[in-house]
Amino acid sequence: MLTHENNALLTQCGPQTTMGRFMRSFWIPAMTAEQVPAADAPPVRLTLLNERLVVFRDSEGRVGVIEENCPHRGASLFFGRNEEGGIRCVYHGWKFDVNGNCLEMPAEPKTSRMCQNVKARAYPARMAGALLWVYMGDAQPVPDLPAFGFIGQPDDHLYASRWQQECNYAQAMEGELDSAHVSFLHKELNRTNPDHQALTGKYFQEDTAPLWKILPNGAGFMACNGRSVDGDKRYWRINQFLLPFFTMIPPRPGDAQLVRMWVPMTDERCWVICVSWRSDGPLNDQEIMAWRNGENSHRKVVPGTTVPVERLDNDYLIDRQEQKTVSFTGIKGIRAQDAMVTESAGPIVDRTREHLGSSDIAVVAMRRALMEGATKCVESGSPHQAAANPWLYSVRAVQTVLPREQNLETAEDFLGSARATQPIHPAND
């Protein structure tokens, strides 16, 4: 149970808050590459960490991420003209490049030097792994991008999507780390998946109270949850939590890997970005179609928007008859089911009223990692080690079946496949 003060520390992400300053020391995934405008195309709005921004590409294809309001008198640059190497405010013609430099002030005398002294707030931006990344921190030089496995993969090996969720980032992410809920929320009443390790398979029904172990790593922790199955075995899943808002859950054998990103839009809303990828070859049409339809991993959205089809204001299209005969919830799509339980608690849940149990161990560990990491970094003035060591993100989410009596910590081959590998740098001559 959190106090009101700690709940505020965890959930408030504005520029002057402890958590907001902490998050700004990391690269922030902002949108998919497909959502970034073309060169000289109209800008698009973007809200990150309680800041209103616009994204545009200049005539040379460089991406700019700058504050939405013109430094002159606050008019929105969303309505600006993207032309000839910069974005121009339509109020008085002030023009800014991708770095926020003011290029022109046509309403001022030609002898004025004011243009050289005005700058729009702009953030470094990079395209990588089918995403636009934004760095909102102060470190110089800017750190490298986190070394997720999808960075650098060919385009046809990747699928990325982004949707909005109507609740605070932390409670949305808590649902991802709460593996115990799978036995209930995603249960199907009329069939059991023949793949025992599928979320609707028998392993999640044989033992509904998994054993938990939290194993820290340099960027967060491994949330290890094990279920007693097949009489004398234990089915282990290693979920990954990586600061400040990244999660990974194990794919079924043969399925694509994925990373989800729970990015604060405001204190009461968040972006959910998911990247699915294969390192062994191109994605196939069948799995891409399932993702677009929201059957698993990704969320189905209204075409041309980031608004989910099944959402709070339409009761997630719940079918009460199906709830009696087909599925535990009557809601279609695993991502929609997860959104329902986190959004229906309210935009920022009152954690002082919780009654936590053993199934909440990973949720408590996540909250502690975030609050302790943010507090220490702000007090010391130094970034977290994960922000400065991108290799720490080269982890994997994995699963296996072991003898039930085997201590997980002795399964080094299994745990080793989940850990990050530090690059070997050649010795200096």
C-alpha cells in the first residue's frame, strides 16, 4: 500500500517532478515511423510527459520535435507552414528549424538581431527500430539508444503500433507485470488452447497461484513466475521490467518477440507502443493480420487514429452472453481485456486503498524500482546506470518447464538466455 505522497511521486511526470526529471534522462519512444510526417508535410501533435509538442520533417528529411507553442506569443505551431527547411508560425511568420533555432522574423526590422536570441524548445530525435525516439534530458553528450533486439532489424522483420490508454502509465504497466491475472482475465470457457504455454492453455489453469522470484538486473528486474504443472514440473516465465517503462513478456515457442512501452502522455493518459519482431526472418501475413485485428500483442484501433475500438466509453463492447458461454470477460482481444481492468479503476487509482497479496510481488517491485531510482537520481544529479549503458536492454523474455524441485537460480542456461550481454570492447593498443 502506498501513501498519497508516494502515489504522487510514482504517477506525476511533469518537467519539475521527481519522476518526470528521471524519465527525461532516458530516450523516450514517441510514435511509430509510419506516423512521422514526410518532408515538408503538415506537422503532427505529440504529447509526452505533460509537454505539448509538434513533430515535422524539414525539406532535407530531418525530424524536428519542438514545443507546440511559438515562443513569440504562444500560437500553436501545429497550424504552421512546414516549408523550405523549417516550420513557420502563421501568426507573424517566425520560422524555426529542427533544432529550434529561429531562422526568420519577417515582422521585425531587417536590422534587428532579435532572431539570434530566440529559440524554441527542441529535443533531439532519432529514427530507429520502426520508431521515433526523443531525448528530453540534459546529459551531454546525448546517450545512445537502448540496445533492444529490434533495433537494427530489417523493416520486414518488424511491426510497430501505438495506441492511447485512458489511465496513468504506472497502473497500465502494472497489469503487464501481474502474471497471476492470466488464469482468470484471459480464460476461455469453451476451449483450452492445445498449446499448453499459450495464455489460454492448460498451464495457466493447472496452477492459478504462481510462485514468484524477483531477480534484479542493471536496468530493472526479471519477474520470474512459476506454476506447478504436469504433476512434478514447474512452468517458469521470465517477464522483464526495464526502466523507466519498458516490459517484455515471453512469446510462445515460434512466435515473434515483443517489447511494450508505457509512455506517459499526461499524468492521466499514456501511449502504449508495441514492437513485435523476428530476428530469424520476415514476419508473415497471418501474424500481422492478427496484430492489426487486436487478437494478441497489439490493440485494434479506429482506422487512421490511435483510439482503440474497444474502449471505456463503449464498455469495451462487452458481450454478456459470450461472458457466460465463451470467455471469462465477454470482451474480445487480450489487450482490450487488459485495458478494461486498468482503465476502469480510474485515471489514477487510489493506491492507499489497496489490499495487496502475494500475487502482487512484481507490481510492488516495479513501484519500488521506479520510486527509488527516480529519488536517487534526482538527489545525486546523476543519470541511472541504465540510461548510460544501453547494452543493459539486450535482454529477452523467456519461458521453460523445469523439474518442480529445481531451484530456479541453478538453471543458469535458462536464466542466461534472458540476461543482457555486455559488449566486448577491444583492448587499447
